[in-house]
Amino acid sequence: MAAKIFPAGITPLVTNSIDFTKEGGEVVSYVHQGDTDNVLVDYNTFKSAMIASTVTDLSSLSFQSINGRATLIRRYVRENKDIEELYGVDVIKDICTAKYFDDMTDTQIVAVRTKHENGEARDEAWTVLQKNLYWHLVRGMESYLETQFILRVTTRSASATTTKKSFTGINTVVTAPTLSANMQQLIDSLPAGEWLKKPPTAENLGKGRWRLGQEYHWAEKWSVLYGGTWGIAT
């Protein structure tokens, strides 16, 4: 947040008043009182700063003069702490990618699929895994549900240019971001996996303020196409 200036000749009364916006932000109010001429000078100074956008978190000014005395109220919007969210989603995947069938070779999978596609009976010499894959396929279960996780970090900022959000490395496996202690405990309790960085979102809230979001999608293994480890070892 920008430095708060208390001009010479004005007695600042810091009210410690904090209001909350509908977006979940905080508005801190500062009250100054003094001679009308002095307060008016500083009102114009702050107003010029707002117009020039050099104080982006200064959201409003109010000026009132009575009998040679004046009151100036400045309101600042504080940057929120990051809002962290973690939730699970169901994804539909090809049944051959199920962890249960990890020990099957490519040759075994092709043999099962060929029999199924040609409408032929299973081979009794097959392994249990092959027979189970065939059993699922002939009964129409060619896919299955798996739970993945989405980590979302939302920041309310006084300036989009000072954030660390960027499109660099999107759709690439990355290290999970630095999180609060409580959220980190949840992340650490997940099974071992990899995080895919998704494109950030940006919303202009007006008056130089932004809401920016960043999502990371978890999977046990992402394909080598994304920089993950799911693929043939080299």
C-alpha cells in the first residue's frame, strides 16, 4: 500500500476504521482536521495524485469546511491476502490408464483391444489383468472416473503490474506455489502428484485495482507432453 502522508499543519486523527467491501476487501479511513486553507491545499494534492494514478489504492476523498475549520477524510483500499482454494473434481479417463492396469504391457493391452473390437471371445490363457480389462470393455465400461484436484489462488491487487502472475509456462508441469501454512498441510496430505499451471485470469475492478487468479491442476502424473512423467522412460 502506498505511503500515507500527513501534511504539515494538519493534525491527523487515525480512526482505525476498517470497512469491508462486497468483494471482501478492506477500506481504511484516515481523518485530518485543521485550518481550511491548509486542509484545502492538501485535499488538492491528494486529488491530483488520484487523477494521476500515482496513489492507486486511494479510493476516495471527502472535504468539508465549517467556520474556518476543515475535515479531510482519505479512504484507502488495502490489498487482500491471497484467497486459496482447493477442491476435487471428477475427470473421465480411458480405462486403460487406470492405475489397476499399470502392470500390463502394451502387447497385452493391444491383444485385449483387438479381441474386443473384432467381437472375439477372450483368450483363457490371458492374465487376470487382461481378463478384467476385457470384461470391462465388453460390458461398455471403456472409461472410468478419477478424482483430480484444482488449486486456485486469487489476489486482489492495487496494480496489475506489480503482481507475479504471468502467462509464462502455462500448460506446463510446475512446482506448487508458496502457500499459507494451513493450505500447505492440505496439499502435503494429497497423494504424490504433479501440478499443471493454467493461464491466469485478470479482472479490472476500477480505480487501479485488479483481481487476479491462478489455477494449478493436480494429477498423479501428467504426460511428458506437458513436462510430466507419464510416458516411456528415456
